[in-house]
Amino acid sequence: MKAIVYERNGDASVLQQVERPIPAPGPGEVLVRMAVSGVNPTDWKARGQWPLPAGWQIPGQDGAGVIEAVGEGVDQILIGARVWLWEAAWQRPWGTAAEYTVVPVRHAVRLGSASFDLGACLGIPFLTAHRCLTAGEFMPDKLHAGALSDHVVLVQGGAGAVGNAAVQLARWADACVITTVSSPEKAQLAAAAGANYVINYREQDVVEEVRKIAPDGVHTIVEVSAARNAATDVQILRNGGAVCVYADDGGSEVALPIRPLMVPNARWQFVLIYTAPKAAKAQAVTDVAAAVTQGAIRVGAEAGLPLHYYPMSAAQAAHKAVEDGAVGKVLIATSEA
């Protein structure tokens, strides 16, 4: 089979397309013939610094394809199932950027009739967004239609992959969603994702605009750039509100005023889905799968998430595109499945 592999940490040039034997699924695993592999920021960050568990690594946490074989202890009925994968390469060498991969069965989720492209976009972005929308003290543990009907959510950076996922999931759960963007083009993407209100932070005062919409403040802020936005976030949290930080865009350190956050009993929650509580991740998988089944999740420019396709032979370019901040979702076509 063809696979993208790197055998040392480094820039995108360490990625090489090679031939490897098709792996056999072990106990509790499934063999998946990959159709599409999704590329996330953690893929290039991992390539640069994470240990290689087997002395080599196939990148790609997310993807979609068809189960072709199952290991011991796994129901044979799963053979032929269309699935989406999540956390395929976390502390394991078998990522999704290959014609075939093996994953624990719990990391392969039925996709139903939804497209492989949609499946490859779910994983890390949507599970991260789910965690951000449920980690606050006064937020629900589960998302479903109506779960956030009395909540106001602010998504800082609504045109990014996690931002888009947060908008879509929050709207599915009936929240009032406000999002910030940096340009009219990104405003169109955030609106397409379903945001109720879009604020261009380069042209508008975010605190003023949010307070017009939510005089008592917002319940949760999904935060991509705490270093830039901390001063703003402090001013628009309601009592018991939470800022859920999932990235360090704009800086890796943040200073917080103690008293203005003590008074409302505010929470700052840092989110890395790989090390999040197992129960929270399991619930996220369940809820995201339900949203897919109900047709609540979409991808493509019409859903605010433009798709950028690359063949396996251009994996280096795909990684570089994500590293350079491509707007939308970068996908690697791994087969004709």
C-alpha cells in the first residue's frame, strides 16, 4: 500500500510517500481502507517535535473510509461499514495518510450515508469544539437539539476549522452564537456556518457589540487567541462564564486580572482533546455522530468550511498549507474508496 511516512522530526520535507505492507488488525482493532485523510495543525506540530512511537510515523489523526477487516474480539458485522476516524495517530504510528490504516474499534465511528469528505473533517476539530462547549460550569455535559437554548456562545475566530465546528455544534444545540472574524470574506464564512451575529474585530468594538446582543454577558467563549483577546474576554463573561482556550494563536502566554475574574466566578479552561478526560471524549464522539445523523453538520464553502484537496504525492504541500494558515479544511485523497 502507499503511505506517507516520516522517520525523523522536522519540516514538511521529512514526509515521504513509500510502499508498506497492508497492516493486519490486532485484537480490538479494525483495518480501514482510507478514502480521505484530514490534516490538522497538530499534524505538522507533531511532525516537528512529538516522539515517534515506532521509529516512524504515518501522520493524520482524522479521516474516513471503509472497514475491510476486524481483529479478534470485534464483531464481523462491521466489515463494509463506512466510518470516520478520530485520534488515529495519537501515541500510535498508524495515522490516516495512507491507503490503509488500523485503529482501535472505538476510534472508528459509523458515518452512514454522509460523505467521506465530511467524515474526514470531524475528528479533532469537532471533538475540540464539543469540549469547549461543555467544559464550563454552567454548560451541559451533552449536546443535542435544545441543549444550549438559553445560552449565548462567543466563538473567537469563527472562520477557522475549530471555530466553524463550534458554530455548527452550538447552533445545532440552539445557542445564540456570536463570532468574531478579521475580514469581510471570513465574515461570510462564519455566517454560512450558522452564526447569528458576526463581528469584524478590525472594524468594530467587540465588547460594545457583544454587550448589545448579550447585556449580561456570554456563557462560554471558544478561544483561539487568549494572548490577544484576554482583555476583551474578561469584559464580556457573564457570572459563572468560561473561556475555553484550545490554541495559542497570537502568543503562548496570557496575563489575567484576578479581581475582575473572581467576582463573576469565571473559569479559564484549557483544552487539548488528546489528553481530555476519556468520558468527555466519549460523549463528544456520541454527540458529534448524532449531529451527523441528523444532518446538522455540513462542510464546503456553503457551510463556511472551504475544502482544499491534495493527492498523497503532495502531502508535503498539504501540511505546509495548514502550517501557513489555510482557511478551511485541507484533505488528502488516499484512494478512490
